[in-house]
Amino acid sequence: GHHRDKFHKPYAPHARGNRFEERQLYVSGLPMEAGLAYNELLRLFEPYGLAKHNGEPIIRAMEDKGFGFVTLNSASSCEEAISFLDNRPGVAGAPLSVMKARKKERRH
């Protein structure tokens, strides 16, 4: 189908590079159990448009850590999610922390 034509995706050439990383968020304040953390990340971020890989949302929940990573479809969605979800009370009882998951920042 026409959805498979990767040349129509504006970020396709950069999917492994900076553009992709700019759309990844670090989220803490999650349940310790990875399955519960995954479900919570899915619930919280689905409204903002989760990026998908082979049809699966790009979510990484860490076991026993209470944090994880999500990748959204656009940088503007990331800004929106951060402004709405950061410091909100989470299901685990701690406030959520939502921020851009940056690799080493070289600009400063």
C-alpha cells in the first residue's frame, strides 16, 4: 500500500540521527514493574502520537527502575507532552518527570 513508501516520510533520512533523538522523551515517576510502566507510558503518550516501528509504538520501559523512554511523531508533540505531563502526579505516587532524552549535548 501507499503507506509503505518511505520517501513520503519527512524524517525518513534522519530516522537514526538527530531528528529521531529530538523526538525521544525520558519519563520517570513510573511504576517499578516494567509491564505496568509500559502500559502507563502507552496511556499517557498515545494522545500525543507515538512513533511506531513495524506497527509497534516505540516505548522502552526499564525493569525495576521506574523510568522509560517514548518516541513521538513530532517535536511539537514532544513540547506539548512535556508541558502537559511534566510534574503531574503519576500512578506510582511520585510526580512524573518528562523531558527530552538527549544524548551528549555538544552545543554548549
